[in-house]
Amino acid sequence: MPLQTRPLHPTLACEIDGLRLWEEQDAATIAELRELWSRWGVLVFRRQALGEAELAAFGALFGTMERTVRSDWASPAVPEIGIISNLKDGFGRPIGGLGEGELQWHSDQSYMLRPATGASLYALELPPPEAGGQTFWVDLRAAYAGLPRKLRARVTGRRGIFDYTKRLAGYNTTDQAISDEVKRQTPPVVHSLVRAHPLTGERSLYLDSTTTIGIDGMDPVSGPALLDEVYDAATRDKFVYAHDWCVGDLVMWNNGFTMHRRDPFDPAARRLMKRSTIILDPKCHVTPDGALADAEVGMPS
């Protein structure tokens, strides 16, 4: 029987109803889920009850689970699961990352040479709705198609320069602390700003306002200026899906053609999310084509 689905946004988000993700899924269901995720940027599953091992096992149905460079946010029991929370342990130390502040439009792992584009977030504790914490995703396929013709021509064929140190500068003091090994793994890289879907050929932007520092081959003024134009055009409300969280929600998204952001929430409120990162099949999903950035050419001074 086909899955029960309900679009939550005209092009971007789809809710899937009736599945108990803690149970083993049959081959037909897995195949349909994989096909849905190749078309929709965001999949939503409500009313789930998942342990960390079950969350990792479900993610592994779509690709190889990735242990991110932020090992300090990893679950001690299941290292493939990250903890996103403002909570602290009995010694006053954060139990995870990202706290309660606002997160600007970004694409996870854009600073990596070969980003793992699949991601999920599972809600365990949430602030009350009036306290904030809403999450937003933007469809960068629809955004590319909706760019003014001249702006689309100016950005097509260009490569952005992505640097993790820019994102770190926006984190709180605790989250800015990374090891020398993480620094070694995250040198500046370049990715094409426009990519084509391997199955449909549909083009999409690839953007991250928190890590992009310029455009390869452009000077330090004109490159960021062009990026600002693209961001303004791409993040219009009609391209955006806003998610109001409920406890038990599992949201999966494809960073290859989406960005997401988070509203801040009341620091006195409790928020606990479990996150996974998945290496998706490049034959079925938009995958950035990274290369090391040339320090001599196209880098902002």
C-alpha cells in the first residue's frame, strides 16, 4: 500500500503519516521513502518514539551514517547521533551544541570538501510555542528558477568559497572551541553555486550565509555583493517552509538544495533535539562538488 503523504509546502516539504519508525520497515516502504526524499527537500514524520540506536538505524536506510567533526556534540552511546540542546549537566557544562540563539540561513557541512547532505532532527523537549525556536527551510531549486534572468546568468557557473571559521565566529564561546584536528579537516573549500539534480536535471542553488566568504575569481567586494543579491532573492517567503515543532517530530532534509535557519528561543526554556548526518547517494541526490580553495586566487583579503 502506498505511503500516506501530505504536502506541507508546494515544492519543498511533505509529511508522511502512519509509520512507526521504531519498527522494521519492509523493502517496498524503504524504496518509496528513498524515492520521496529524492524529490522533496524536507520529510516530516510526527508522533515518533525513537531511541538513539533506532534513530541511527532509520537514517542508515538512506545512506552511510556520518560522524561529524563536532565530536564534542556527539552522544556517548551512539556517536553518529549529535545532541542539539541548551541544557547543561550537573557540573554546568553544555550537554550538546548550538544553545538557544538564532541560527542564520545555512547548509550543514558546506565547509567540507565532500559534504554529507542528508540530515535529520528529532524533537524530545521543546520550549512552549510562544518562547520561539521555530525552524525554517528554503527550497533552492524554486529559488534558482525564480531568480531574475540577469542575476541567474551572473551566478551560474560561479563557485563559492566556504570557510568554517566564519561560522564559528557566529557561535557562542563554548561552541567556538574546536581542536587542531577539526581545523585540519576544515580548510576553506569551493563548491559550485549552481548544481543539477542527477535524476531530473533540475538546477538548484547551493548556498550558506554562515560560511560563504566570497566567490572564486571575484574580488573581495564584488563577490560578496553578488552573494548578497542572491541571498535576498532566494530567501523570499514563497520559497520557505516554516516548521512548528511538536515533541516526537522527526524532520529529515537534504542540504544539497536547501538551507535552514532557526529562530532564537527563551534561554530559560528547555530544548533537546537529537541529530543525525547521512551521506546520500550522489546518483539520486544533489551533491556538492568540493575542491580546496586556492589561497592565491579569488580569496577575500
